[in-house]
Amino acid sequence: MLLFLFFGGQMIIQSINGISYRLRTAHDLSWLSNYGRVFSVIDETGSGCICFGVEKNDGRFFFKIAGADTIEGEVSPAESVTALKNAVQIYRDLAHPSLISLRDSFRHGELYAAVFDWADGEGLFDHWNFDKYAAENITPPYQRFKKLPIDKRLNAVSDIISFLENTAAKGYVACDFYDGSLIYDFDRDKLTICDIDFFRKAPVVNTLGADYWGTKRLKAPEEYIKGAVIDEATNVFTLGAIIFDIFGSFSDADIAKRYEKCAFVPCSRDKWELSDAAYKVILRAVSPEREQRYMSISAFAEHFRNALNK
């Protein structure tokens, strides 16, 4: 075990099966070896969870562990445990062919673990790898995804729409849903949805104001307003913003402006890959005035599919 000091505190480096991971304070996670061989780790999540890939004879699994003092955690270890325990029921309720499959959950001392089937592929917003991509001149997965043929990207969008329709049908509202919730397997052209821990049963109200969960790249206006209703119309906005990013062209300056202005701005028609009809549908979906959007994911989906058929 190695101890380093960094801005904001200390950092402990530990390892399992030769895989190193970082924490603010030491935690014995060697018990993971009882479940198989650890082959990967993600230790920079804001949720306060540390995640491991574990393999054994009957397959590969994804262990999401709350309660450790992680280096990028935005909540306390106790809060991360509560959040993950609550999330387990969400994964059960929203089971879907495109959602990562929950296998088990259990407490281990002060920690809490959720175990999922491993999803092959690459995260479409894996911020913990950005420095590596830049240093090694590697094309990030999202840019590779954007270069796929339109029909393959449309198939992925169809899976997202289907999942959000299922979410609404089960009485849930998607919260903190963005490209970081998407894993894409380039070998099989398969999309997997993950990290839906902050989805909530309707009705949902923004109790956090501007700090409400989600990235400023995609948030709807009401996700900045304390007391505002967060519902299907909000999810229509998020979906529209995601689709704009998939089929629109945005410069680094365009993206930076979203953070500066705390507002999503669609691309112009000449920077859009699909038809005029599809552009109009997506433009309506991201209307700042919620009353002008489609009021449900299903209504949006119907109009979008009709526009594509035209």
C-alpha cells in the first residue's frame, strides 16, 4: 500500500491481482478475490462508488462498491451506500434488454456491493480515460461512435428510446442520464445502458436548483430551477439533446458554451446529418419552453420515426 498527498487530501494506492486502485483512505477489498480474478477498475466516479471487473469460470461480472472513501466522490461514503442500496430496486424495476443486468447485491461490513453481468464495450463518456487518449493520440470511443454509419447509430438511438419508454411505463423519471450512461460494443454493434442510480419514481421535483444531477451539456432548463417539476417532458429534452450530439456537429467552443451558459444549444441545420423533418422533431424536443416539447417519450418516438420514414 502506497500513500500520496494530492490537492484536497491524501491518496492511498492499493492493488488486487496486480490491478491498482486509488482511495482517500485505506479499505481492504481483498475479499473480492473470493469471487474471481479482478481484471479492471474504475476508481474516479463522482458517485462515491469504486467499480471492478471480476471474472471466473462462469463469466465476467461488474462489481459496484459503495462505502469506500473514493478520490472523486462527491458524496460521503455513507451517502454512497444509501444511494446504491436504493438503486438496486431501480435496476430490478427497469429491467430491459438494453439495461445492464443486476445479478446480486449484499452488504460487506461497512461497504455495499451490487453485482451486474459484465457488458463488453466502451463507455461513450469515459472521462477517466481522457488524459490517456490525449497523451497516446487515441481516438475516444465517442468519436469512433460518431463515425459509424447512420443506420448503426439509429439502431443505438432506437434502443435508448425503447429503454426510456419502458422507464416511463414503469412510472420512473430518468435523472442524470447522459452519454456516460452508454456502453457501446463496436465488435457486435450492441448498446448497453448503465449507471441509472439516480432515476426516481414520479412525481419528481428539483430540490437542488442549479446543482441538480446531470451534465450541463444536456440538461433541460428546469434542471437548473429549484422546485421545478422533472418529468417525461424533461426526459424528452435530454433524449433530444443526446440525439443532437449523435447526429449533429459541434465544435469544442460550442460545447464550452453549454457549460458557460448552463444551456443546451442545438446545432444549425447545415451541421445536421439527418433529414429536415427529423431536424424539426429534435428541435421541438429541446425547446426551452417545456409546453412546446412532446409531453411523452412515446409521442416523441412516433414523430421521430415518422420523420425518418419520410
